[in-house]
Amino acid sequence: MFRNFLKTAIRNLSKNKFFTTLNVIGLGLGMSLSLLFIALLAFLSRFDNFHPNGDRIYRVTTQLYDKQENPRLASAPAGLIHYIKDFSGVEKVIRIHRSLYGNAVYEEKKIELEGYFADPGFFEMFNYPLLKGSKATAISSPNTIVLSETEATKIFGDKDPMGETINIEGYGIFMITGIFKDLPENTHMQFGAIASYSTLLSYSKVTSADEKEGWTSFRGSFIYMLLHKDANRDNLTSFLNGIAKERYAQQDITAGFKLQALDEIIPGPELSDPIGPNWSYLLLFITGAITLIVLIPACTNYINLSISQSLERMKEIGVRKVVGGQKKQIIMQFVIESITIVLVELIVSYVIYDVIRRDFLSQMIETSPMDLSPTWQTFLGFLLFALIVGALAGLVPAVYFSKLSPIVALKGKEVKTSGRSYFRKFVLTFQFILSLGFIMAVVIMMRQYKYSVNFDLGFEQQQVLDVNLQNVDPQIFKNEFQKLPKVQRISLSSHILGIGSAAERFMKTTDRLDSIAITSMSVDDAFISNMKLSFLAGNNFSQNKSDNSRFIIVNEEFVKVLHLKEPSAAINTLITLTDSSEFRIAGVLKSFHYSGLKDAIAPFFFEYNPQKFVYANIKLQGHDALESITAMEKLWKKIGGQGKFTVQLFSDEIKEAYSFYIMIMKFWGFLGLLAITVACLGLLGTVSFTIKKRVKEIGIRKVLGASVKNLVFLLSKNFVILMVIASTITIPVMYLLFTHLLTNTQYYSIKIGFIEIFVSLMIMLFLGLATVLSQTLKAANANPVDNLKTE
């Protein structure tokens, strides 16, 4: 019987090639994102599954009650360890701190290094295999560090790193005591190095590691434990909350502690201050909702088109019922037909999924390392998903046809119900809403990106090269590179201006109890003229380096914070910072966007501190930057540059700073392409079948004198009305949504106006009308004799 159903299904699908093709492409596109989501679920289910004792590993999370945000944190006070290690159910407990970052220097090499400080039991609790060194003693002594394979190769090359020392800026000298295998992608921790926790305890600047002060400020501090097999988790939680009541009795804030199992971290609840990648249930739900937004319209298109073909299937159903066909057999026939077409669509959707996985996903969104390669589990998930979609999509038309009486079916007339007509209109309108929404999102993001990269930041951007000095002496670099013929001027700085990387300091005030946050950069005496910044009062740094260290140059907002009416009144004013540094104001600059457009311009100052110089800013003559870079690379090696010559045009760095808009455009553009394609395929099928039902009516109207223009209008108006309704709903919703979104994302943003709305609307109307007119024009120009000759 099943074989017979399958043969009939293949025969019916091949008979209606046009509608079969529409369904295959439409559902194939809709299912492609769902396959990606299934692969994501499979990947997330494998997180942290490589630890032998993973079912007994827990971490302490904190629920803070600070009378404001009341955040739930993945971190916990480091001082908890002394209470936990004495609890009878705990086999091992360790502290981890996420503050190991900085430049690692070895001989002439300097690379950025990020990792954690951890207690000695780290490599015994977690299964991160050591290629060299001992798990028990690798990080048991102060100033010892274990590197990943990749980081060790970057620093030492082919040389054996064991016993060698590196200098991590801000922390001092570390000895290499081990090398661990590069991390797998399915781990909630991401680090390139693990240093001994005892080193951190001797470093006074990290208050969250302090066991006294760290009870109120512990961001970046984590507690992990390995419990005994018979340990009672609830008893330990009650014990921890008893400690919380005792420790926070005299505090302005209170806190509670919970245990989180290792396999509940990813995916898991939304937690602030995560130790690494964070896939919350909310993010997973949003991702799943996006796939459904594309899948459901594709399924409804299939259902809509299947029921719309009822006139051609009526007599078949009638004959089946007359000769004894049962209701369940008719249902089975349509379900198998639906599953057959969905299995064909699975091949199409897999090809699209593979393209997204290989070539597109990494370009669309920046995320933690992800492995979405298919496994036998994901293939099984794909097949089950296809069977479920096929069964559900085929069930609605199956039930519809199975309820028809034989007499009605044999008459060959479609059973008309107002509910189905409204359903069809609702589906098309919803698809137009999605399509226009995604189009508007892409158009608005494109305008926002162009607005951002072309914004006048208030300083020179063109023909300026920024060079990372690495280990080269700044003054030697400046002296030697100044001799190159294409170089006009060279300045030195601690940060790149205009891309949000400046350092934050705090200034003491007499009229306020708390300090004021001030942003600062270290520059030399040539920087301000090189960047073409304008003085409102005072002078630039002088040639006297020792004198310069006592002065700062501020912006207009700094003067406003001092409550001075004129910039000139700020000159020679004494400024004291919370780190006891004292400066006098030498000059006041016209305000400029030192940190980009995300935040409003705030108080800012330049200081002169050669020890902080990291970048050289080279102003070029002419426009041939490539030729200049080639000459610079040769000179770089001559002056002792050991690392790669890292240089970039200032204007390109500004564009990179706003490249996330490009990623958003790609992501939403891809979703929009799927939504628009599915909508147009659904519209094409509906228009085609509507015309097919009215073909004799069109012939009669044409014989009676109706023009092509009148017929096109008659056949198209209902679909145009649906597009107008969709536009009326979508435009105000998207306007309000993006007005709020842009304002919260970036302080200096575009105002959504007529241009964005008009362009989006024209794109949607063009695609919709092109789809409708491709069929209505063909029908209106058809010879009426061909359609009426059987009457």
C-alpha cells in the first residue's frame, strides 16, 4: 500500500511541475535556516562534554541585590573558597580570574596574550591536556604560566619554551612551566594562557581577587568545584547562602549564591560577567524564532497552494471515495505526497545550509568559535525535521480533502469558504510585512554606515598611516622614517584617535563627593598639528620634554566640567587625578570625536608620556600609499623591527570601526532575501492559480471588449491592496523600532526620513508587482479563443 501511495505521489508531483517547483524552492529556502539551527543545537549540546568528571563539576553564581539592576552574575567572591573547601561534599575547589591580558614580550617579539589566573588544581579538574609540564605543579608557584600550542609557537617559534621567561606588561616576569593542547571549540572557557593565581594575589591593583574587598566587587572572579559522587547539592547551596547572610549583613548590597552544573552553562540562563562565550536560553529562543519566521511562511505557501489546486484533485478524491477509499487512506496519500516533496526540498536546503556554513556565516556575524559541521546526529536531526515538516504541511490539505463528500467532489467544484480566503490573504500580507521589514532594516543600516564613515570627526583622516611600534623605540622610528621622501610629518600616540580605544582616568573635584570620569591619550608635541586639531586657547606641548610631563591639553567639554565660562580661563588651572597625578592645563582644543560616534563628546585631555607611545601616525605626501608602505617595510627591518610591520590607513581603521553595520546588513539582508523569495514564490503560485480559475472569465471579458489594461487592473488590484496594507502596518512599526534602536546603539545617528522609507517601499513594490504582472499580463494578452473553445 505504501508503495502505491508513493507512486501516486510521484505521478501527481510530476504532473504539476510548475507548482511542484515553486514548493521545492520555497520550502527548500525556508528549511535551510532550520537546518542551520538544528546544527547549532547539536553543537551546543556538545559543549563541555569532554571532561571526565563533568557531571560533578559546578560553579558558583551570584544573585546581587543592589537596589538598581539586581544582576545575576556568573562570577563569585574569591573569599568563598575558604568556606567551600571545608565543606564535606566538596572534593576540589579552585579560583579563576579573568584578568590576564596584555603584551607578552620575549626578546624582540611582542604579542597580545589573553587568559586566566587559576589555582594549581585547574588542569586536574578540567580536561585540557598538557603536552608538556605537570598537571599538579605547572601553576603551583608564583609567576609561572602555561601557554597554548598556538601562543607558544607565536612567541618561541620552533624553540622549546619550557623554562623560558616572558615579560607580561603590568604583571612582570613569568616562567613557562607547561604547554597545553589548543582548546576545542565546544568549551565555555576561551584562553591562550593560564597563570598561577598566587601571582594575582601579589598584584594589588585587582581588587576583585582581594579576599576582604572582593565581597562587593568581584567581576571577573570565578569559583569552580568538583563534588563527591554522593554530595548533596541543596545542602551546599544552603550553606553558601548562610555565608552570604553573614558576610553581607552590614553591607549596602545583599547577595545569594547558587550552584550551576557544568552542562547547564551553555546553553543556560542569561548571566552577566561570563567567563567566556555565552549562549543563553533567550538567545537560543530568538535564533529559533528567526528560523520560524522564514519556515512558517514557506509551509503556509505549500498548504495554500495545495488547497488551491483542489479543483484539479476533486474528481480524483470523488472517484477514490466512490470505489471505497477510506478517510485515513486519503489522508495518508496527501501526507506521503507532502513528505516526498519535503525530502526533495531537504536536498535543496542542505546545499544552501552548506553554503551558509562554509562561506557566509563567518562573514555575517562575529561570534565565538563555532563548529556547525554535520555529524550523524545532525543528519538524523535533518531527516526527522523533514519528516515532521512534511507530515504537518501535508496534514491540513489532507484533512480538507478527506472531509469532502463524494457527490461534491465528483461535481468538480471547489468548496468555497470565507475562512480559507482570509487565511490566504493573511499569509500573503504577513509575508509582505516580513519582506518590507527586512528591506527597511538593510536600507537603514546602509545609510547609518555611510553616515558614520563620512561623519566629520573633527580631525585629519586622509593619507595618514598608523603603525604599531611593537618593540621599536618610538624616537628612533620617528627619526629614521622622517627621512623617507613620501613622509610629510610623524607623530606618536598611545591610542588610535576616533575609534573608541582611549583610556579612562578619574579627576578629583571640590564641589562633588565622587570623582569625574575623564578620557585621556598620550601624544607627542607633533600630534595635534598632524591631526589638524584647532586651539581655542593656550599652546601646544613644547620641545622641552621634561616640561611637557607637567601639562595637559583639554577639550571644550573639560572646560565645562570646571564650570568656566571661557576656554582662556582654564589655562594654567591645576588638575588632580585620583591616582595623585597633578597637571596644569596648557591649552584648550575645539571639541572633536576622540572615541567615535557611539557616545557623546565628554571631558578629554592629551598628556605627554613617551612610555605609553604605541603608535606612530605618519602623514604622507601624495596619494600612493602602497609605494610608501613597501619602502617602510624595508626600513622597519633595518631599525630592528622583529615582528610583522603592522600598518593601516587611518581612513580604513575608521571604516573598520563601523564594520559591524556591514555584518548586520549581511545578516538581515540574507534573512530578507529568504523572506522576499518565499513571499514572491507564494505570490506567484497564488496569482497563477487565481488566473487559472478565472481563465474563462478573462476570455469572456476580452470578447466583450475589455482592454488589456482593464484586465491587468482587475487581476492585480487585490494583491496590490494586500501590499498597501502590509506597508501601512510595517512602516510605522519599523520607524519606531529603529528610531529607538539607533539612538541606543550610537549617540550620533541618522534620522529616519522619507528617503529610507521611499526606497524600501519601492523595492518591495517593484518585486511584488513584477511577480504579479508576470502572470496577469500573460493572461490578459492570451487569445480568448483558446480559453473558450471547450464551451
